[in-house]
Amino acid sequence: MKKIRPFTNELSSRDPAVIFHNGQYYGCFASAGDSLSIICAPDVEGLAKAEPVKVFTPEAGTMWSKQLWAPELHVIDGKCYIYVAADDGDNHNHRMYVLENGSNDPLIPYTMHGKISDDTDKWAIDGTVFSHDGKRYFVWSGWEGDKNVCQNLYIAEMADPFTLCSKRHLISTPEYEWEKYGADGTPESPFINEGPYVFTLGGKTYLSFSGAGSWCEDYCIALLELVGNDPLDINCWKKAEKPLFSGNETVFGAGHCSVIVREDGNSADVFFHGWSKGATVVWNTVDFWHGELVTDEKGLVLK
């Protein structure tokens, strides 16, 4: 097994989103929160030295011109899209937006299509897309109301890559102690579920997510398992009682992963961010990490 290890790249940042497409690995990142770039390499190791290609810079003065967070690259029906959270400089205005480039090539520049939201139009970040039984779904982290007290995971069905066609449905809210670390009960210090990502491994469908505050050592990667046929039904998702990965002798503060399932269907590459042991907990020290997710008699294990 390859051990969990860091990559140092000019774009090393929070929330690495990596896909495998047309025989290449593509990593999508926010650069200083004000533009989006993509790196490309034929193998995982090459991502460390890949030259970033800037693919989107928002127009100044728009509702999506500031604090671009956690962009995710997705190829849908042969075309490339980026889903990203952004605001106008006020965190309360964070919403999810869709970019498109009309191409099968992720490195072609993207244009802003607009906001993607359900009818409540509440605070939203960390959007991701997946398909199940012929339908496509959008999952994100959001507030129930207009105050920053708790980030839940919501899901809605999609009519197309830009449009939701159902109401939002709650599928996870912080309930275990490990989901609540870092919060002190005051405004701007909420209980947190965020960073959802859906994948199928060993014949089962999972939703990985991050629990606890991203600013603390206890940030972790956890799982929901789809145990029913309706992803919109909270009762069809089973939450693991403990995190999948909450750090080891090498790394702490691990969170917000993306997963690339290998051809065998029973193992996967996992990309996430975290700090090296001994590092000061500030965001300019965050590293981009890679590990291997495998199935065994105990279930899923991140090595």
C-alpha cells in the first residue's frame, strides 16, 4: 500500500478536487480565493509539479467576485463544468455557481452560467454532483435559515447541469461529538457537515463529508452510505458512528476529500487537505495529501 503523503504545489490549498478524465488527472483549485485554476498530469505524482492553468477570473463587483471556495470540476455528457461557492465579499451571501466551457477539455477557459439553487436560496457552499439510477443529484452544505449556527448537507434532483428540479432535502446534520469540535456555540462558530463527495466502491454508494471546524485539528473525513433507493430520503442514508479518517502520526486536520475509483472497483485514490504534524495551524501551511481507499473485512479503510 502507498502511504498517505503530501504534495507541494503552487496551488496547494483547501479542498482539492481531482478527477481522472481522458487518461489524465485534473485538479481544480481556487487561487487566493479570487480565480480558478486547473493542473493536469498523466499520474498522481505529476500533479505535484504540474503548471497551473488559470481558467476563470470573475468580473469585479458581481455577487460571485469574492471568496471563491472549493471548486469542483465535473464532466457531464462530455462537457466540462465547475461548481464553485462564491460571494461579493460578505460570507452571508455565499451561494453555489456553475461555470461551463462547452468542451470535453477541462483546460479551456470557463464562463459563468449563473447561480444554482433551490427555491429557499439559503447560504450554500461545497456543491457536488452525482448520478444514481438514471437521475442526477446536487449535494451541498448549507444553512437551514439565515444564521450561521449549523451547516447541514442538503440534496436536490437536477433537471440539467444548471438547474435543480426538486426542493432541497436534508440528509445529514451534525449529531456526534466529532462533528461538533471547533464550535463554541457563538455566531460564526457553527457545528459543521460540509465537503460532500459521492462515489461507488465495492458495489456500494457512499457520500464522504467533513465534520468539525476546518480551522481545528479535529477536522475529519466521514461517510454516509446509501442504504435505500431514494437519495432524497434521509432514511436511505446511514451515517457511520465514527470518522473514516481523523488523522494519524503524519497528518491532522484532514478534510474535504475527492475520490477517484480505480478500475477494480474496490480501491480508490483519495485527495484531501491537512497539516503536517508540527505545522502551525494557519491556512498558508495547508498541504494537499493523497491516500488509498480500500475495502476489506472491516469495510472501508484509508491507508
